[in-house]
Amino acid sequence: MAAPVQRLSLRFNKVLNKTNWGASTISSTKHSNKPRTYFTYSPEIAQPLQREPKWTTAEEAVKCIKSGDTVFLSGAASTPITLAKAMTDHGKSSGLKDIVVCHMHTEGEAPYTSEDCKGIFRSLSFFMAGNVRKAVAEGRSDCIPIFLSEIPLLFTRKIVKPDVCMIQVSPPDEHGFCSLGTSVDCVRAACSNSKIIIAHVNTNMPRTFGDALIHSSHFDYAVKHDVDLPTGHHTGKPPSEAEAKIGQLIGDNLVEDGATLQMGIGSIPDAVLAALKNHKDLGIHSEMFAGGVIDLVKQGAITNNKKTLNQGKIISSFLIGPKELYDFVDNNPFIEMKVVDYTNNRSIIAAHPKMTAINSCIEVDLTGQVVSDSIGTRMFSGFGGQLDFIRGAAEGFDGRGKPIIAMQSINPKTKESKIVPTIKTGAGVVTTRAHVHYVVTEHGIAYLFGKSLRQRAHALISIAHPEHREALEKAAFDRLKVMPSP
């Protein structure tokens, strides 16, 4: 095995060249003073080198990890669960300590966050999943509040310095190229700035296009192990009556023909997609998308023909869902996987026609403050791409974007209202009341842009669950000293 590659930092010039959308500068900053732009992608990990990886077992590969190292894990469906388990066992058996394991949303049990790993590993989340919440709540793990679009900057600005990068890829083709498959997001930035790359090579990983290519010569260790990809919490369960109503309200009233859509996965996005079967020329530009997109492509509702950027292509950054979704994206040039600082760049989002961003939340107060990352003081997830897309849609170049917050009016488990007089003590505001335009529940659509506090309270109370409206009205009067009014 050759010595680990010294990878170049990737630096972006944040000035958009609106007169030359497709322009790119591919020369390395090492050899050129020419600034890179958001239309430039790192050539480093796709550049074939005169070296070969060491093909070995997961147990042997992770022995390169030592005390004090920072290890990056790719996430979502490409979480290298096999490598993560081997790393955990190695840390315990070798008496290692003070290893930082950084990542976005990961799947699997995250064994490195267990109580018996305290002092050995410390997880650092850029967006939390359920597998690390307990450790964060108990002070054994950390999280960084950060916009999804800015996560790559953690690596390129050397704020987070990975010693080892553990990823999952498709098998190399005849030229030695692998695909990052279901997760490009911040993986390229992490790989380009890591000393060592360990690749889990899995024949079940879809081969995707766009920014997903990585040449196998950049791997220091390669572990061949075929395993099914995780599907997350996607069960295929049909939306509830309330969720179906939300989807219908959005589909019938807020999604226009020719619109570009952003939405995540879950019952509400699935319900929205189910309501769009009669729409025409829809496009997808999203950090992720759900399996419901497949039916709309087959029915001809999603064509991407009206998009001003990446016309004719579905653009995403990471994926997780049923096997049907992985089969759909495999070797499919209709889909391109892009780095997250492209998909979630506000100016890129704003350039799309009728940009319609649909996001959910934990609670909304009567003035329109949106809590999405925490339940009181307890951290739940992260900023993610919500504000990237809410603001990008609001700033749409064509003036026809629609930023939407969609949620059930009550928590299905606790029956508490999700529209509240004030947010819980310690909760964090992800989308401010100045950013909010549309809030949708099963009881209607509240349009808040340009409305005063008492008008906002009135609009939100009108879409709250009927059983909570009287209490909310009283609370609004106590807070505002005036009755809510349209």
C-alpha cells in the first residue's frame, strides 16, 4: 500500500457568475491563483493515481485508527456500519482513547456511543439521528448547530480535521472508479481533507452520477463486504388521515405545474407526492427525496424540463428509503447526486422556477417561530437544510417561490398542540418568524408573510386543532394584550 495521499483543501468563492451558469474552474488551487466557484467540484478524489488500495478485512483496516484521531463516517444509507462496529471493537480491545467520530445522520446502532465507550470515542454530530440522542443528552457526545450547506466548510476550513475517513462505495468499474452512491453531501469534502480513506465496497450500493465519482486509488484500505443498505424508518405505511389532508392541501393549493420541489422523507412528503399525480413538468432539486418520486416519474408528472439549472435531471445530495429507491437511482443518468454546498446553496435554490420547499417541525409559536432541532433543552436533530431551502424559495428569482412548513396540528402521541403560545424553555428556533411564509396543518393554510403579530396569531389559531383553539386564543391575548384578528 502506498503512503496516505496528501489531499488538497477545497475552497469555494461564494460569488455566483450569473452570466455563465455552467462555468467551472477545474485547475487545482495548488497550481493556479484562479478562484474556484460554486460550479467547481473537487477533482482530487476523482483523479486516478498510480497506487492501489490494500484489500483487507474491516478488522485489519481499522487498526490504522489510533488514540486522539478524528474519524469521519459517511451517513444515511451509506453509513459504513460494518466499519463502525470494527472500529468500536478495535478501540475497546486496544485501549484507545479520545477518538472523535464525526458524521451527519447515521444509521445503525452507533456502538461507539455506548456507555462502555466513554473516554474511548466521542461522537460529533452535524445532524443528529436517533442513535446518538441519548449520548448527547447524557453529555457523552456532542453536536454542532450548523446549516447543511455549510458542513463542508468544517473540513475545508480545517475546523474539523479527519485523520481517517470511513465511507461506503459501489465496486470499482473497469477504470477503477467507484461511486459514493447514496451519499455525496459532505463526503467529498471529508475525503479530500482526510489523511486516510477506508472504503467499504458493497455491490448493493447504487452507482450514481454527478459528484459521486471517487477513484479507488485514493483508498488506503478497501473492504469488500456485501450487505443490504439500511432503509431507515421508511416502512411504506400509508399516511394517516391528517397527513393525507396536509398533502392534499399543499398539492391542490401551493404546488403549481412546472414547480421545482424540495422535500424530505416521511409520511407528510409522501402524502404531498401522492397528491401531485395530475401535475405537469415538476422538477426535483432537494438535499434528499422520497420513494414517492418514482411513481411521479413513471407517470410523467416529474420531467425536470422547466428547471433553469440541471434541466432534465433530478438533483439530490443523499438518500435513504426502500430498496425500490436504491434500484431506481442505480446507474440512472436521470438522477445526479451533488455536493450539499451546491444543492443547498441559497442562490442555486432561488434560481429554480416556482421553487416550492416543504419542511416539517416540532412546534410553532403564535408569532411564527419554528422549532425543528430540539424539544425544550433536549437536542433532537439539527438545522439540516430547512432554512437553506425556506430562504432560497422565498428569494426565488421569479418571485413565485413558496416556503412551506407542514405539520400535524397535534403531536399524535401526546395529543399536545404543535401550535403553541410560546416555545418550550430552552428550545432552539431554526426558522425565525421573519423567514416563515406558509404554515400548513390538516385544518388549513396560514400565510404569515407581511402579517402583524395579532394577524399571525389569528391565522395560526385558525389552523390549530379545534380542541386547542380556545386556549390558544386566551394565551394570545395574554401575550399580545390584544385579541387575535385578521
